[in-house]
Amino acid sequence: MSILNKTLETLKDKLDTECTTANVGSTERVLSVVAGGFILGVGVKNLFRSPLTSFSGIALGGSLIYRGVTGKCKLTSALNNQEEKPDTTVIEHRYFVK
């Protein structure tokens, strides 16, 4: 077993055992941490060359790492939340033009 596979398995086990209220799956969490780390690293590397792009990369990478580590995504919970949707009433208006 290679070191990368062993590290990913250890990370998956740790993420699965420590978080019981996650709304993000374990595979998605691992991918979020890996992608967030990559984006964060590229943002830090290019900080002095293009600061505006780097700051957005740092913010995106940090939020992906936070999402992966905590297992909680506010966007996913907002999209999946069925309780807070208000009842809607459709009123149809018909206009006739002569």
C-alpha cells in the first residue's frame, strides 16, 4: 500500500469517526480538503505576482478545507432544508385584450 493511499484511508477514518452531524459525505470531504489545499497553495505561491487572484484562491481554498474538515456546508444545508420553505399559493391572473 502506497503512502498516499494509507494517508487517504487514515484521513477518511478520522473524518468518519469524529463527525456525526455532517451533511457532506466522506468522499466529498476528502476531496474538498485535497482540492482546498491545492488551491490554497497556488494562491499563496502567486501572492505577490497577482494579489487579487491569490486572495480569491486563498479564500476559496480555506473554505474548501473548512468544509472538508468540519463536514458542514451551509450551501448544502440550505438546499436540502425542506422545513423552512414557506407555503406558496399560486394565483393566476388572466388578462384579455380586444
